Amino acid sequence: MEIKLTDKQFEQLQTNLIKDALKTISNTPKFIDIKSESMYCPRVEIKQISIPIDKITLLVNLERENKILTEIIFITGSEIDSVLVDHTIDEIKKMIREA
């Protein structure tokens, strides 16, 4: 079976396909990869984690041992989680913009 399209119909089909592709791309979650410190352990544990940008709810500056750290509070599933990172809020915002 052969389908013939006018130029206008073909252009509309292309436009719709591009729109659908862009929706798929924009729905893909974006992450920041960051090294975090465990806040609740007596010894410092540092691990690499990926945080979905759309799940970040709050950035909080903290001072610990004369050093400014940032706590990132985000949602994982149905729970609220947090990590402590050795970056300023401005550095984290830059990572988010670049992602």
C-alpha cells in the first residue's frame, strides 16, 4: 500500500515527529554527579552519587569545621533524603545549569 502526501502534509508530518522527539528528550531526567560526605557517621565517608535535578527540593549552607558545605535535600521514591557536599550553592546551581 502506498500513501501519497502533499508537500504540506509531509511538512506537517515532519513537524509532528520533531515535536514528539523533543518531548521525549525533555522528559528524560537530568542528573548531577557529585561527591558527598556522610553526615551521620563518626568517620567521614565520601561517595559518588547521582541526584536527579527535578527531585532537588532544597539547598542549605552549613558551616562545619570552619568550612562551608551545602546540604542537598531531595526526594527518592516516597522518602526525603539529603547529602552533604563540599560545594557552594552557586557551584551546585552551575552544575544544574550545565546538565
